[in-house]
Amino acid sequence: MAIKFQYNKTSLTNLGKQLKVRQNALPTLKNKESALRVSVLSAKNEAQAQAELLESKLREYDYLAALWNEFEPGLICIRDVRVKTVKIAGVKAPALDGIDFELRPFNAFAKPAWYADGVRILQELSTIGIESEVSEERRRILEFNRKKTTQKVNLYEKVQIPGYQEAIRKIKRYMEDEENLSKAASKIVKNRHAAAEEEEESL
């Protein structure tokens, strides 16, 4: 990225301000990036652990597979999934706040004895599945923000800060050269003037 500037004091001051802003922001951005990196890993592990737990629970309840045919469809359903927003390293991310299940009334005496267990198992499996989905979404959001922060760190560190420093060097060098030329020119003029005066006096 080419930094536009002019060879004058105003441009030098503006570039100095821009450089300072980026130099001050860089440590904060780096801290945010490393915090997000840790949070992404944590959310990934959490989602993975929940997915594995769901699989193991499904295997655990394999013996009930034949009984589910007797289970009444629509007996239990999810009425609401409450998701709250939490801030992780300055990024808004979702977290599960609760699940509201709706259970239709049933006659416990007329239905098989395992019905109550079936309801509990379905609630448990649904909760684990939803928690896994929310954790995965949280990981995705945090990963997206981590990538954006990394890009900004790289932009500041590798492109903009060196670019501003180089532009400032060029302006300072130009201004020093201008000053030296000006001094040299005035010295030449002074010497010529002195030489002319000496010549006049000798006549």
C-alpha cells in the first residue's frame, strides 16, 4: 500500500500522528488476537466434546432403539431455545441460556413404564445437541474475528507502520536537503557579495 504524502511540514505532522495511532493500537490488537486464538481453541474443544458426548449417549441408549417405535411422536417438543450474547475478547458471541420443552400430558398408567425415561432421554440428547450447535457457532464467529484481527495486525506491522516510517524519513531527508541547499545558496550569494564589495574597494 503506497502512502500518499507531500514534502512539507503539514504532511510530516499528519504522518507522525497516523504512525503514533497505529503504534499505540498494535499491542492491543496483538493481545486481542492471542485472546481470540485461545477462545477459538476453547470453543472448538467444547463443541467437539459435546458432539462426542452426544455420540456416546446415542450408543448408550442403543438398546432402546426397538422401543422408540412405541413412543408417541410429538409427545415432547422444543418450544424455545434461549440464547444469550456474551463478550469474549471484545467479540459478541452466542451462549446457550436455556431450552424450554413442551410436554403433552399423557397417562402414565396406560403408557409403558419406560415412557418417563424416554422423555428424560430425549431432553438430555436435545440439550447436548443444541449446546454443541451453539458452541460451533461461537467458534465460527470467534474464528472469523480472529482472522480479521490477524489481518489488521499484519497490515499495521508489515505494511502501514514501515510505510509511514519510510515516508517520514523521505520527507525529513528532503527537508534537510532543502535546508542545506538554502544555506549553501545563501553562502554563495554572501561570498559573491563580499567579493564584489572587495572588488569595488580595490578600484
